[in-house]
Amino acid sequence: MQKVYMREPKPAVLDSSRMENENILHFSLQDALPTGHSLALNTQFGTLSYLSCVGDRALLLMQEQFTSTEMSVFLPLLEAFPYYCPYEIMFARFYNGKVNDRIIGRVRHHLLEAQEAGLWDQEMRPVRSALSRARLKLRPFGIDISSILATGYILMFNAREE
């Protein structure tokens, strides 16, 4: 029998300008992108935009739409970059959205039990499926998601396809 996890509701925000700033996250990703380039992720709409600043203008080079499921596995990878994202954080974000130390500890224990019972693959299958779909959408950006055996996942950058 598969367990069901409910996401915690997000609190309502009344200030629209504050809400807009919180919904768009910018990532320069250290030296992974060329100078003046960045990624902007609209978490409300699931839109990833690849931006370039030329002079005083920002140019949109590429854009892709992600589902909420794909966002739940892609966002923790972006936040962890340049380091890897452990399985338990990926799993917790996939099923719970926002996480804290208590949830991560509970998920770590759950995944350890699943591994001991031989159910690891069954538990991780939905996460891997979402990662696979996100990986296809990230490929044109020159971004790949790599698995690190018995550890987690990491974002890898290649030369961007034109």
C-alpha cells in the first residue's frame, strides 16, 4: 500500500508587490552561466526564463513551463547548486512542498526503512519520473540532472544549445 502525503497550505499574502517579489527567484549559479546571464524562476506559474543583460536591457533567450510536480524536484536542485541535493530532501520536497528538519528526519527514517524492506525503488519511482520529465525540459538550457549513487542528485551544466 502506498502512503499519501498532504502538502501544507501556503499562507495568503495580501501585498501584491511583495508576493510578486517572492514568486520570482533569480539564480546566477556562480560561474556555470556566462557573465551577465541568469535564470529567473517564477514559482507561481512554474516558468523558467533564461535571461541575458546587454547594456541596460534584459533579453529573454529561452523560456520553459514546468508543472508543480516538476518544480518540486527542480527547485531543491537549484537551491543546492553547486552541491548535490540528498534523496531525503528531494523526497520531502516532492511530497511536502516546504520542509523543515523534523520532516527531513522523518523522511530519512522512512527511506531507510524502505531500503531495508527492499522497497526503495518503489518509493523513489514518482520522484525519478518527475526528474525525468524535468530533465527533458532542461536540456535546451544546457542543464542536466545527474544521479549520484546512494547519495542524491546534482545539476550539471553543459554548453547551451543554440
